[in-house]
Amino acid sequence: MEPKGIYRMLGYSHADNLTAGIISNIENVQTLYLLDSSIREIQPGAFQNLPKLKHLMIRFNDISKIEAGIFNYLPTLTYLELSANKISYIDPHAFDNLTRLTSLRLKHNKLDKIDSHWFEDKPDLKYIHLAGNLIKKISADQFASLKGKKSMSVYLGHNPVETIEDDAFKGFEEMSLLCLNNITLTTITGTFLQNVQMEILGINENKINCVNEEDFAKVFVAKKTEIKGNPLKADCLNKIQLWAQKHNKSVITE
């Protein structure tokens, strides 16, 4: 028996199209799972009168787009996960009414760009997970609506990133974590990290064989930097560790 307030729709569901009002009038639901259900489409207004819903997980389905209006009637939602679908398009205003959202997880989809409108008017937003998509460019305007935010964790790893603009993360204050693991970085100069304070920077599993000594202070801006799984040259590795000790930084290389 599920704990009170948790509802699941798991596998073998024939509801491939969630029409308006199909999930509604469940007074006590706090957590709703729609997992491996072969859902292809969610229409605006599919979720209505769920006054206590806080966590919504829609994973392992065949959804390709998220239109505006789908989540308009979920004022108490704090956690939204749309991971492991086939989403290639999200309307700029799809998340407009989710003002209490703390976590937005969109990993393992087919998104090729980030829209700043997704993050607007969400004062409590702390986690953005976009790993495992098709994002090639990270630009400053994509996070413009988060200017001044503190304690953010942003996951962008496992994307085929070709370009990170210098001001990509400008405006963030005291980030908790920035994950850029496995985005095929071959070099890093730190220009896109300037004036950004953070606790943890992850640049694991890239193709970095060295960081120029004059760039150490620009690259290792975090209190802890993880650079594991890179083909770092031995002499470069030694210089990094000596610099980190001198400047009271933690650089994890293995």
C-alpha cells in the first residue's frame, strides 16, 4: 500500500493522450508519478483541482513537446520532473504559474536550447537539471531571469556543448554547484566563470590535458573543483595541486 498522498501510474497505461481534466479532483494527492506509461501528449488543463500536489514526476514516456497551460492549475507544486522522455520543445511560458517551484528536472530529453522564460518568477528555485540533452550553446541570455539568485545548482553535463559564452553565468550569486561534466571540453580558460562564486564546480570526464598556469585563478573559482577523468599531463597536474594548496582550494583529480 502506498503512503497516504502518493499516487502512481506505472506502465501498460493506455492513456497515451492526457486530455484536459483527465487527472483532477484528487484532494489529498501530494506526490504523483506517471512512469513508463507510454504517454505521448499532455494537453493544457490535464491536471486540475489537485490542491495539495507538491511533487510531479512524468518520466520514461514518449512526450515530445510541452505546451503552455499544462501546469496552470498546480499552484502548490514544488518539484517537477520531466526526465527521460523525448522532449524537443518546451513553450517559453510552459512553467509560468509554478511560482513555488524549487526543482525543475528536464534531463535525458532532446532539448537543443535553454529558454530563460522557463525560470521566471520562481523565487524559490534552487535546482535546474538539463543534463543529457542536445544543447550545443550556453549563452548569457539563457539564464538572464536568474540574475541575483543564490545557492543555485545547475546541471548541464552530458550535452554536446560547442560554445559557452563569456557571460553565460553572469549574475548568479554564490552558486552551490555548476556541473559541466562530459561536455567534450578540450580547453578551459575560465572566462565564463568570472565574477561567479560557487561551492562546487564539476568538469569531470572532459578532454582537458592541461590548464594554463595564468588561468588557474579564473578556472578554479569554486571552493571545490572536480576535474576527474580528464587526460591531465603529470606536470600540469602537479602545478594545479601546488596552486590549490597555496590558495586553500580543493581540486579533486582522481
